[in-house]
Amino acid sequence: MLVKVAVVQASPVFFDIQQTLDKLEACVATSAEQGCQFILFPESFIPGYPRKFTFGAKVGIRTDAGRELYLKYWQNSLQIPSSELIRIEQIARDYNVYLAVGVTERDALHGSLYCTLIYVSPTEGYLGKHQKIKPTGVERLVWGEGSGKDSLRVFDTSLGRIGGLICWENYMPLARMSIYQQFPHIYLAPTADARPTWPATLQHIACEGRCYVLGCNQFVERSDYPADYQPFLDEDEIVVSAGGSAIVSPQGEFLAGPLWDEEGILIAELDMDNVLKSKLDFDVVGHYTRPDLFAFNVSKVQDNG
């Protein structure tokens, strides 16, 4: 089976969920016109990855201005369920595509935020989500640790088995193994890491998991930040996130990208037979294991399907 996929490297409209949804739909329309069946958006595309934001916090100190900024970020984050999620479901139906979208998810009851990847089907609507289980560094100021319940999972779709992890979760070997155990054909790795070393991580996952890997990052320039937020940036900073999105084969070869220093949509046609062919000489959860020596178990807090 051949599956045409797209990876969107773009900046959202910062801290504005409605305008960001407009941009998301425009990117989906462009990709669908080229025959894409699955489209991936970056980490926290809605309402924007809060790179360089301090939210007025220092050790032992929080400011009123920082709390106001958190409130605005919270108000423009995605609630599940919500009218905004219904719109994303409608976009998937209208263009007949599967979507995976990186969002900041808000908990309407408790007020917490989480870094989340949502999955949406053109026929079934919202399928489920993965919450980042370990926010990195200062991300922990605004994002809580995600629940493992129903989160570390791979979704069985008409295009194949699709799942993955967010950003530096992919540096957690046991988290990767929890995904590999569910036999993904397409592994998603949305990120905010724009270092030149990141594409090698995508290649490693592809070779290790013997699956297609879609890496997706935002391209962000200083001008993408509203004027009120530009003081958070360094004075001479023009490019805030250079991107580095890519699509990688099960043998670790780049099929598209890495894309640097510009917005763009990467497209590739994936031959699903190559997933099986690549397992001739390596299968991380099959013939290349030693269960007599090593045991791996995931805490039974999620449904592995």
C-alpha cells in the first residue's frame, strides 16, 4: 500500500487559537490538493510553542504580569472536547485526511496545561491523544506531566498503524520501546528542537524501529512574535526556530528534508511494504531480541490496543 504524507513546517499565529486554526486549514487544503492522506503539524502548533517566554517566573518569585500571560496562553489552548476540536474534525472530513496536530491542551476543570498530540480521522473524528509524559527543562513551568493512561499508544488506521512521541521524549529509550512494542508503520516525532543534531535522532528511530519517521518542527522568525512578546527574544535574533523537519524511511534515508530556514510542506509517498522488508535483518521487538536476557514491561495504565 502506498500512503502519501505531509509534514507542515510553519509558524502558528501566536497565542491566537482561531487564527491558528485558519492557518492550519490553509495548510491542510494545500496538502490535500497534492493528494496527501495524512498530515502532521509541529509540537504545540496550537497556540504556539512558548519559546523564550519566562511567564514572569524565577526561583521563589512569580509576577502578576506572568500570570496574565499564562492566562492568555491558557485561554488560547485547546480543550478536549470543544468547538475548536469540532472544527479540526470538520477539516479532516472536508479534505478527507488524517491529522495529527501538536497542541497545548488545557484542563478546563483544574486549570493545568499539557503538551499533547491529537489524532483525528476523516471518518471517525477525534481518535485520541498522546500527552507528553516528561516536559523538558523549563517547559515544566507551564506544562504538567502527561498521563500514561490511553496515551502511550499506536492507532490502527486505514493507512497503517500510527503513533509516536513528542520532542525529547524520543531520547527516552523505554518510551520508544513502548511504541515499538505496538508495531508502528508510521512513527511521529513532532518537536521544538531545531538543532542540527535532531535529524540524526529521526534517522536513529527509523533504523531502530524499522518504521517511517515523520519529524515536524515550526519555522519561526522574530516577526512572527507579536510586538508585545518580542522583548523576550535576544536583540539580534531574527530566526527563532530554524525548523529541520524531515521524512525518513525505515532504512534511515531522508525521503524529504531536512528543511531549514523557511516555511514549507514536505511530502513523500510511503510504500508500506518497505516496513516489512526492512525487518529482514532487524526487528527490535522480534527476532533481534533476547527475552531470555532482557524483560520490558509498561505499567498497565494505558490500553495498548
